[in-house]
Amino acid sequence: MKNLKKLVLLHSNDMHGDFLAEKVDEKLVGGVSMLSGYVSRVRQEEPNTLYCIAGDMFRGSIIDQEFQGISTIEIMNMLAPDVVTIGNHEVDYGLAHLLFLEKCAQFPIINANLYILINHAHLFKPYQIIEIDGMKILFIGILTEEVIAQTKKDGLIATFIDVEDAAQEVKRICDIHKSLDVDFTVLLTHIGFREDQKLAAAIDPACGVDVIIGGHSHTLMEEPLKVNDILIVQAGVGTDQIGRFDLMVDMDQNRVDSWTWQTIPISEETCPYDRDIETLITKFKTRTDEKYGRVVTRFKRRLTHPERTQETELGCVFADAMRESLGVDIFLMASGSIRAKWMGPIVMLGDLNEGFPYDDAAYVVKVSGAQLKRMLLHMLRDEVWEPGVHSEFYQFSDGLRVVYSKAEHAYREFLYCGEDVPDDRVFTVGLQAFHFNIMGESFQIDVNEIFANGRPRMVATSCRTVLEGYLSDSRRLDHRVGDRLILLEREKQ
């Protein structure tokens, strides 16, 4: 007879400060108080329950932003996850601040691949072994270099270059703990669904990795994907749902015998409230409402930003605001820097700060027509629209019109102010500082080639201040999509 024990794994990822419930079709959905209520109920019903978070607890809400993550740690302490790994946005307030926040956390934060160059000491505990009902569960935290660009600014900090190196670190940790008779192994990753598949394929089966719980790409799955006999899951974004594994672990073979997995909707119909955590959130919200509760502007209607890889109403308005304010020919507004799905018609200061949380500088570079075409051609490559890909994408300011055929991988039109763009014409192009710093990789172009056109320069120290000033001076702003980036889909066979 098999020696089986039940294990329930609950998991979230990319919560991004999504603390408050929202009304959807007259029903309250999401929010940490109902999420906490559900986790607590499962813990009572199923004693062998563990709850883990696969990165990006921070950023996305004014409550997180105002208190630079301290509020989030306090709220997470009450939610009480069993183990958490870091995501790229955990370092948004600085690596030193993250190390301070780790000391405030009453739960383990793990990461196996961030280390100090001088002595190769890990910045965080690489793994966590949790014993429950006689089972030893090994959690390993993985974050690769591609999703943690902020740490590149610190010459003393390094991380793995690719998933192959990460796979070797997983093997090293698993080899160390083979003598402990680990019953179940989980990788908590924040590298995106596509990279999770590569990582699973690269892992030696002898490591005994059972599950990858991922984040970063905001992938909402219908069922797990199995690669190299490893189950890969991810639970979308925010707190509107939580992932749930019900597993039977074979204690003699140290492997999964059977399992079911589903995403559980977090709503008032199915989840009880945690009143204590609601009181804490309300305390933070009251303080931010007092500070950010003034009106900045009023749009003509609600403007949307539903998808980062297409032209959006809100993206175009923001790009126009930056172009006109800075006096450049073109402003390329990073789609991913806009964290709100919609805004307006009344825009409060808190809405703006929450929907555009990355308050970096703005730079202007000189780009020829030929270079601009190459840069945007890379942005429009096929893999951008593949599931699980998390690529940089940009909103265009007024004047630029691009018609792109996905079937031909080519432009049908590339116009500026209604005229074809000559290869030798030089444009002034505005970029946010983060994207200026990574333009070589995000556009796949040699930055020295761009800088040969003229020295880049900083033209604003705060993009959000520029946006706030423009919006405050404007009323009834509006935009209808369809005239700046037109994507011609492939014909169905």
C-alpha cells in the first residue's frame, strides 16, 4: 500500500499592491481581506496547507508607493504566507531598502541567485525547507538577470545570466539536501511563463523538482503545463484569484502521486472577510486619501489601457502630454509603465500616481528615420504576442503612424505628420530614463550608433510631474485608437 499524504499548495504572484476589493457587476471581487479570509479557511479545513507568493508583492497601488513597501510588508505579515520569493519590482525602492524590508517581514523571503561579487555571498536565503505532518517541502527562489535590471546599476551585485545557470544552482541545492529525504520540491520563480518552460526543460530529472510556481508574465492558466515531468503554474495578476494545488505526495517515492489544480475566484460570495487585515488597510488608505484626494483633471470619458501590446487610449494621451511638454518630435511611452487598465473621467492625484507609479527622468535622443524603423520593427517581432512573453512595448505620440503586417513582417506605412519617413531624417525622440538605459536591448540596436547622431540629454527629472502639470492645464482630453499603430493580422488559412 502506498504511503500517501495530502498537501495543499495555495499560491499568488504579481499582487502589485492590489489590496482593495473592487465592485464588478455589483459584486465585490479581490482584495487582501477576502484573500486572507480564503487562505485562513483552507488552513482550517486542510491542516497540511502552505501558501506561497511568487514575487512582485510591491508596486501598483498608492498605498504601497506612499510607504515604499513598508505598508505592503505589514499587510503581508498579517496575510502570513509561508514563503515568498522576490520579483523585479521588489527592488524598485532600491536594493538596500529591500534588505531593510526583509528584516521587517515575519515570513521567509528566498532567492537563490542574487549574490555579492566580492565573496559570492547570497543576499537572501536561497531556499526554505518547511516540515509539515512529517513531510519535508523544499522551496527554491529563482529570479534571472533579464527581469531585474535595477540591480545592474550596482557593480557589486550579480545574478545568473540565464536559465541554464539557474538550473545548475537548482541542481546544486537539491544535491546538498538529498540526504534530508526531501519529499517535495517547489521552484518559486519570477521569470515569466516562457522562461519557466525553458528552466523546466533544463533541470536534471534527478533533482526531483515537482512543481514550478511562477510569476512576472501575469499568465492566467486554465490548467498546469507539464515540461520534463515538472508541473508549471501561474495565477494571473493581482488578488482577484488564487491558485490551488491539491496534491497526494508519495512519501516512499518522494514524488507526486496525483493532483488537481484550479484558480479560485476571490469574491464576497465565496470568501469570508478578514476584519483585522481590513482595519489595517483602511488605516493606510485613510492617510493616502487625505494626501492624494484632489482632482488633477477630468477626461471627456473614461480612457482605457487594456493591453500593453497595442495602441491604447490612455497610452496615447500620456505620450502626447510628454511630447508637447518636452518639445520633442516623438515620445515613446513605455506601455508597461502605465499600470492602470483605465483612468477617468475624473482623475484624482492618487489615480495618476497609482496608474503611473514609476517617477523617473526623461531623456531625449536623436534617431534617424532608418534607425527608428529598425527599432520599432524589433518591438513588433512575432514573439511579442506569444503567450507568456513579457517584452517592452511603446505607445506613440501624435504624428507617428505605423501600419504593420504581421504576415509579411514588414511595414505597409511608416509616416510622420502624414508623409513617408526618409531614412536620413533625424528625429528627437523622448524616452523615460529606465527605457533610455535599456534601449540597446529593448530595441536591439547599438546605442553608440544612436549617440553618434548627437549627445543624449536629460530633459526632465520627473515624468510624473510633467504629466501632472500637463493634465492639470487640460480639460476634456480624449483619444480614439486606430490611427497610430495599425496591426494587420494574418489571414486565417
